[in-house]
Amino acid sequence: MHIAAAVGTPMVALFGPSNPDEWGPRGGEVEVIYKGLDCRICFHPTCLRGEQNCMQLITIDEVLMAAARLMGQARLAIR
């Protein structure tokens, strides 16, 4: 993700417990999907609740829509 951002590659970035404002990509076209649940502040390497909801709540449709927006922007830039 960070290398893609550094070279300007459009991307969809998925975030779980880590904060994209702090750890997110810099530069380039990016769509960030992040749920920001209340439990994210523990920033534990494994989910203490055992739910992994911060990632499971991200839907395939959300990712596809974000990718479609980026592809639409790329088409506009080419014209």
C-alpha cells in the first residue's frame, strides 16, 4: 500500500484496528475503507473479542464500489 502510494498507483486500502489517519497511504488516488469501531483503540495484534468485526464489516460491495470510483477517475484523467 505504501509503495503503491509512493509511486502514485490508485488503490483501495482496507483498515481494521489501525487508524488510517496515522498509518494510511500518503499521496496518489486512494479510497480508504475503515469502520472505526470502539474496540479499535486497543490496537492488539489479535482481536481480543474474537470477532474481527473491524474487517468483517467491510463488504465486497464496498470494495467493488471504491474500485469502480477509482477506475472512473482514471478514465476521466485519460480523456
